Amino acid sequence: MTEPAETWAKQLQDLTGDSDEKSAAEFVRDLYECAQNDLDDQRAQAEYEREE
């Protein structure tokens, strides 16, 4: 079974017509990491507000 990041990288390549798999995979990883950090920040803020 393929990893979700691999699937997203393949879709990105298909959309952009870019043949560089490494670049697409790196972009997907960076995007995921940024999204995860944003979610973590939102959760931390919500927890802080609940505690006050």
C-alpha cells in the first residue's frame, strides 16, 4: 500500500507536469509539516482558552 504522501506527490506531479519526484515529495512533506504545526498551534490556543 502506498503512503498518503506518495499519493499526494504523484497527484502534484500530474497536475504540474513536473517529472521531479523528489521535489514533489519534498513539497508535500513541507506542506504537511506546516499544516500539522498550524493545527498544533490551534489546539494549544484552544486548550489555553479552556483553562482560563
